[in-house]
Amino acid sequence: MIKKIAKDEWASGLSKLAKTYRLFGPVAERGPDGARTFHNFKALAPGELPDLDLGNTRLSAKSLVFPQSEAMFTYTLDEDRDDHHILKEVPADGMSRVAFGIRPCDAKALAMVRMNFDTPEYKDPYWLRLYEATTFVGLACDAPCPTCFCTSTECGPYHEEGLDLLLCAEGEGLLAKAITEKGERLLADAGWEEAADQDLGARKAAAEGCITSRIGTDQLAEGDLLDLHGADFWEDVAFACINCGTCTYLCPTCWCFDIQDEVFKQEGQRLRQWDSCMFPIFTVHTTGHNPRDTKTQRVRQRFMHKLKYFVDKYEKGIMCVGCGRCVRHCPVNIDIRKVADLMNRYTSDAAKAEQA
Amino acid sequence: MLTYIDEIRAASARLLQEGAVEMVVGFRQGSQPMMNEPCLIRRPEDVDTLVWDSHCGINLTNYLTNRKEKIAVIAKGCDARNIVTHIIENKIEREQLYILGVPCQGMVDKRQIAMRVAGEITEVGESDTEIRVQTTRGEIQTFAKAEVLQQNCTLCTHRNPVLYDALIAEAVSEQTVDRYTDVAAIEAMTIGERQQYFQDLFAPCIRCYACRNACPLCYCPTCFVDEAQPQWVGKGQDAVDVMTFHFLRAYHCAGRCTDCGACERACPVGINMRVLTKKLEKDCVNNFGWEAGLSPDVRPALDTFNLDDPDKLIK
């Protein structure tokens, strides 16, 4: 059932929700001259509305459940204290959260990242407690960017996977479609219960029609892993790369982290921080040996992980949702769409050569 | 400037054919509007993939570090000054290089243009004086190039390469500008205001190190931020750690930075960290009469002393 949210009900609903939930949403960063530059997800101040007038946030929604720096434990080195040298867990804040304005690509990415943090053998308590505490409210894309290729990644501008509720703009107000029980509860809690006599099918089709960028991935699963690893194009793909962390830090599906202890005087904390396979230090062994010592090896690792290793391991397509952030913000214009096509074509050429 | 590419391709093909160089470092057409991709050409038949326009702001000196081959490199004024610095610092030998010097009238700041148009930019064209962009809304907008240049280009006083083997076009006129009005404004702040200014400036930083890695000066095998024993700085998002990274990075560029703008251009969150390196540049000019990268035969300010230094300290 689709609900209708009038402009004034939006603000009043949010202030109702703020009593029981912590609210997050896209907020515009401002340049030195006060002009809006780009959006990122932030905790909303009392009375602040999420800014839904955006293409997409500069950083993905992953930080909502996987912060760039997160304290896991604290400890003291002060031997006068009984609990010295004992790790103490940092308690969760325990409050329910709502994250507004998540694009469907980022929502699918959350579901994908969950495959890493929530498995039958291992459950990551930090990721899961934030994930479970959050109601994810999506924002459908009626005007996708030229760099969006989500229809090639089993996603799309109205894709619902990973979301509890999907919003789309309707005149001055919004339409809301509950996808899960969590989403229905949120609608009730906010008092957004006026039914709309609409369905989103036509809008979905129109939005999908606006996606002009596509990639081919159909051959990737078939290809021989070692062949692809030894392909002749990696030096050329990697030449321009400066090995910064932009692609991996902006990516909604990159999930790697490092654990560091930081001590100030006698008080320490154990932090989990985002890490990046683009950094040489990512793979340095304690012996000093680095198995991925060159930038070509590191660039190849990133693309092989997203477009081959993940494909083979999970059999759920590629580890990319087509948000286009790495394409838009790579300082040297390395384009995953070009690399995906190179890899796909290489595999299909190899298959043809074998048949001939 | 739009005809530069013919000469760049002809010279590159000639050098590769004659065997004078093994490779050419230049730019190829990017996949994004207002972006080109640094590339390496080894065969004369591939020189047509080279491009040159107002979107070649990346500093190609970054791609020369520690290479052993004979290389032709396309160099703007700033790139040439960084090549000089590379030669002084033994990161490449002068004899390895054939420098194709490009007199430069500035590179376009794509973010400024993106901010000024509604919708997304899909196509870009240019004449000698104008940039024309088309958007997803079907609109076409035109900007005078001079109004949408990277800030470092508007302040550039060495647009012509200082070191080259061939200049691919006639030299352009040099600008006379006050390079340091923004630095002076920060110097005029109280300590409290300045601290707030830097906190705000670096608040969006995500520690991706694009600024460091786009910079030809940053070639240490292990950067101080990556050292574990001792660990000089925390790796997280603590504001003091973030500022420590930026301040120390800038100090490592003192007397070496050419204000090529690679750091600011590369930043995915639009931080103008150049205010730090410009302050150090200003101090070098005022205290030592030193500008980086003008001659391979003069030792840099921080690696020598001179009894004629304008500063009183040594007298």
C-alpha cells in the first residue's frame, strides 16, 4: 500500500519520530562561500530536515552502520586501577535509528555487505547492532546521473532490496511504500497513513529508461580466474592510478577495515577503521614482505575482487551496485565500467579462441 | 592551445620512431566530462590517443618517479618545475628525459563549472577562450575560461616551462599577480579564529590521501602516516590527527611545492589544503628569496645556507 505524505506532514512526522528515534539523512556540506557543495549522511539536528534535493551523497550510506572510525573497546594502563589491561566493550547507544534518503544502490550495497558481516559462522556485533537498530528509508531516483549503471548490477532506481521503506517525490510532497514491517511501523509512528491511489510501476519503468550507462558482466563467472589475473591489460588499466583511497572509501560495497590501538597517557581505545586495498601498507607482512608491492597488483586486486573473486565466491553477481561514485571522483579517471568491459570481453574472447 | 595536440603527437611519434625515447607520458581522453587520464604510450602508431585540452591538470611528474627508461613527458609550467625538483632530488636523471614543454594558460576547475550549472554535465567543448557544457536538462552554457580556472592557475607566475627540450608552441605572456591574498587573510586571524578556520577546512577529510598521492613531491617509500613503529599520528577521524596529517604533509613540501594544484584537484571532498603549502611558499620567498623548481643548478632553500639570506638569523 502506497501512502501519501504532504509537505507539512513531512516535517511534523519527523518531529514525532525524533522523540523515539535518532534521525539521520543527507545534509549539504557548505563551501567557504556558504554555497552547497555536496551531501553526506549526518545525524539530523533537532528540527533539521534531511535534504532530499540531491543526486547522491558524496560518501555512501555504509558509514551509517560501518563508521570510518569506531571504538570497539576501551582500557586503562593505570596499574593502580583494578581493571587495568582489561578490554571493556563500548556499549551501544541502544536507541532506534532512522536513516532517510538512502538511494536504492546504497541499500542494495548494505544487503551485500551484510553477507560479510552476518554469516552463520561469524556475526560482527558492531555492524549488526547498528544495522538492526536502523530503519532504512530509501529515496527512489527519478533523475539518475549519467554515471549511474545500476540496471546492469541487478539493482535499479526503484530497487527495494535492503530498504524498509521507499520514498519518491510527488509534487511538493512524497509517496511512501512500506517494504518491511519495520517500514510499516515507521509510517504509523510518524502518522503518515493517508493512502495514495497510485502504484509506482510506471515511474519505475520511466526511471529505468533514464539510465544510459551499462556494463557487460555476463561472461565473468565463466572465465578462468588465473587467465583473467594474468590478462595483458592490467598495466595499462593501472598506469594512471595514484593509489589513493578515494574509490574504496566512497564505495558502498567496500568493507575492509583495520584495527588499531590508540593510547593517550594511561587511557587506550581499540578502534576499527576503514582500510583500503589501494594502500601499500594494507598487505605488508610483519617480516616487511609485501605480496602486493606494486600498484598494478593493487589495482588488479580491487577489480578482481569486485568483478571475479566475489562473483565466484557468492554466486550473486558482481560486488558493485553501479552508483558511479568511483567513476565520478577518481582523481585520474579510472573507470570501473571500462575495466568491467575489458574483463568481460577478455573472457568471452578466450572462450571463442578455445572453441576455434 | 587547441592546436597544441598536433605538435604533441608529431613530436611523440618522431621521438618513438627515432628510438630517442622508449615511452611518452601524456594524457588520453577521459571517460568523464572535464577529465583526462594520464597514460603511457610506447608505440608510434598509438600517439593519436594522446589529447591536450583544458582538462590536463594532473601533474605528470608524479609518473616519472624512480623510472629507469628514457621518457618523453608533456610538461606544463608547473610540471616542468616539479621535474626540476625531481632532478635535484635524484628521482630521475635529466638525461633520461625529453621534455615537451607546453606553454599553459591554465586548467579548468570542473567543480566550479559543476556548481554553476543545473543538472549533470554530459558533454564539454572548448574554444581558445571559452568552455561550453551541455547538461542532462539539455541546456548549453558557456563560460569564459579565465573565469573558471583552477585557483592556482589564476595565480600562476610560471606558465611557461622553465626546462624543456622542445617547446610545442610559442611562449605565452606571464601574469603579474599577488599570490598570497588568501594566506594574508589567514595570517591576520587571531589564533582562535585560525584554529577554527583549520578545523572547518579539514572537517570533511576522509584520510584517502589523494592529496598526498597526487603530489609529485610525496614519494617516500613509507609515509609518516603509515609508520607503525613509532606511530606518529592516529589513523582515524579524530580532528587533531586529521590536522596533524595535513600540517605535516605541508611541511614536507616546504621549499619544494610549485603550487601545481594537484592536491586540491584530487581531493574527493573539495578541501583547499593549498593554503598551507602557499603559506610555506610565501615564507620561502620572503625569508630566502626562494621559488621552487626554477633551475636544476641551484640548491633548494632547505638544503643549503647562504650568507646573503635576507633573514637576519644567520648574520
